[in-house]
Amino acid sequence: MVKYKEMFEDLFKEMHKVVIGQDEAIEQVLIAMMCDSNALLEGYPGLAKTLTIKTMAQLLGMKFSRIQGTPDLMPSDITGTNIITESGGKRDFRFQPGPVFANIVLTDEINRATPKTQSALLEAMQEKQVTVGNETFKLDLPFFVLATQNPIEQEGTYPLPEAQADRFLLKVILGYPKEDEEDKIVDRFTGEISERKLKPIISKDQFLSLQQTVRQVPIANEVKKRAISLVLKTRTEKDLILYGASPRASIGLVLAAKARAILNGRNHVLSEDIDAMSLPVLRHRIILNFEAERKGMKTDDVIKELMKKVK
């Protein structure tokens, strides 16, 4: 596990040549990918959501593509479509792959795309394949959908249905940078323009092997029970929560905790790993009731309350 820690330290070092701050968000995106899952990033405009994902793809030596969510975006704009080709006087249909045929697919402002287009990503996210007409095409592994959305300007948007939001392992919140970080950002992007060459840190094959290693990390029974108890609490605390999290949350919480352990150079899961991953795993999987909203509570506030009640 020590070799992985050194590898991740190198990755963060290269990452900071481009992205200043946002360590927690970068770590959580990496954890989602280590778990062979998808992540939803939420933050105000200009907080380096797109830059973070694009840089991550470069450092992992993976093919990157970007889809901009707009109301007129069609499912075929994502998956690809059959086009007519002419050769030797004959016309044939040939499949033209869409931007989903990459390793890391950034779906910018996913909530601006219509529900029909949003659902076109579901098969790719869950089954790692795309069906067009009567043909099914396997996607190149590893494959991740990393989607972004803004918490403001909700007019003309289509919020992700709960069932689709549940397909994302983590909901990552990006906050504003600290004063010293913003000082560095201003210096970097208003000074002399210089091309920053990044060296790939992990190959695709190494990353596929890493995904298998994550699942082999041991977890003590009492630590696993803490994770399950926390998810069960979301279903029983009816004074604050209208709908709780599904078993997919229990699976995701344990898996994310295993990935975090490797990221920190450990070969076992600690209770702190469960606590650290509880917010990003659960915040998009619970629906607060009227009473909680009346008190002005956010989902993160409720999850923190539940964590205090779980031993």
C-alpha cells in the first residue's frame, strides 16, 4: 500500500501544477473512479470543476471527452448514430461513435439536458455499454461519467431524478478557495502564459488493477456495521427524513471507505474512512421532510446528526 501512497502523492503534485486547492474534491473524484463508479460534482461557476476532470484524465493517460448539457442535446449526440456511407455505388449504414466512447466522459451541466438525454447515459453508467438500434457496443474500460451541475440558475433546468442520481457513487461539493489559494490562482492566471507539461502517473492497466485491489481491502465487522447502521438510520429517522437511502448506499459507503484507505497508504479500513465518505455517499440519496426544511437544515446537517447517533 506504500507504493500506492507514493503514486498518489505524485499525482496530487502534478495536479497542483494546474489546479490550486480543491484537495478534498480531487480526492473524492479519484475515490469514485477507484471504485469503478461515477461522480456528480456540484459547485458555483468558475471553481475548476471542468479543469479538475480534464487534468485528471491527462494524469491517468485516459481518453477524455466532454459533453455540454443543453436543452436541445439529443441522446444520439451522446451515444452516436448510424450514418449512410456510399462506396462502389452501394449505400450502407455505418455506426459513428459519439463522445460517450471514451474513458472519462465529462457531462457539463447535466441538469440542463432533458430527462430523455440524461437517461441516455444510464446504460453507459451502469452496464458499460451503449445500444443503438439493434446493436450493442461495449465501452472501453475503465469508463466513468463525471457530471457537473451548478446550484444556481435553476430556471430551464431538469433536476436529476432520484433514481438517476442514485447511479452516482458520490456527490462532490466544491467550495470557494481560501484567500491564500485565490491569491495563487490570480497570480497563475494573470501572469505570463506558459504551457504546463503533465506526465501521466498511472496507466489504464494499472488503474484497472487498482480497482481490483480496492475490493480486496479488509474491513473489520464493527466498522462495516457502523456503515450499515448509518444507512439504516436514514430510513428510520422519520422526524427529519422523508425517504432514506437504498442498499446501494451501504455498498457504496463501504467501497468508498476501502478506496480512501488505499489513498492514505493503509491496508485496512478505519472508522474515520466511513465518517469521511458518509457525506458524499449519502447527500444525494436522502430526501428531507418538511420539518427539516422548515428548520433550514440541509442534507449534510441531517447526515451529521445521524452520525452522532451511530456508535
